[in-house]
Amino acid sequence: MVILVPTTRKNWQAALRLHVDAQQVDYVPSVAVSLAKVSIRPDGDAYVYAPFCVYTFDQTLVGFVMVTADETTSWSYWLNGFLIDGSRAKVTDWRP
């Protein structure tokens, strides 16, 4: 089980130290890029970005995820930039 905690002034620097395994770098944005989107809002002003740190129940930071939502609808939202730190994730080659 994990706990999602909003990314704040207290935990953002620890979140920046999270990195995916080298094999996954091309598939997920870094935490820095995701946090920049909160301010820059590259998808437009209608989109809200809510970044979260992923913790285990023993309060170990293991990942990051951002929820993005289009405030003009009740149905347009998605997970963006989900990652588990490479030191914690077991990477397997899923390709045939």
C-alpha cells in the first residue's frame, strides 16, 4: 500500500531526487519537468496540475505522480508523470 501526499515546500526537493531506471527515461517526464508544468501550464489555463509524492506506510518516499484535470469538464483528467524510483522498482523486459 502507498500514500499520496501533495507535493509541497516540505517535500519537493526530496521528490527531485527520484529517478526512473535508465531503461525508462524516455517514457516518463522527470519530476522537475512535472513540477514546472504546475507553473507554466503548457496545456492551457483550463488545466490544473496536482503533483503528489508517493510514500510507503513507513513514510519512505518511493515515487511521484501528477493528476492533471481540465476544469471545463467533469470527465477530462489523467495521471501524468507517474514514476517509482529506479532504486525501488524492479524493471523487467515485457516485450516479446
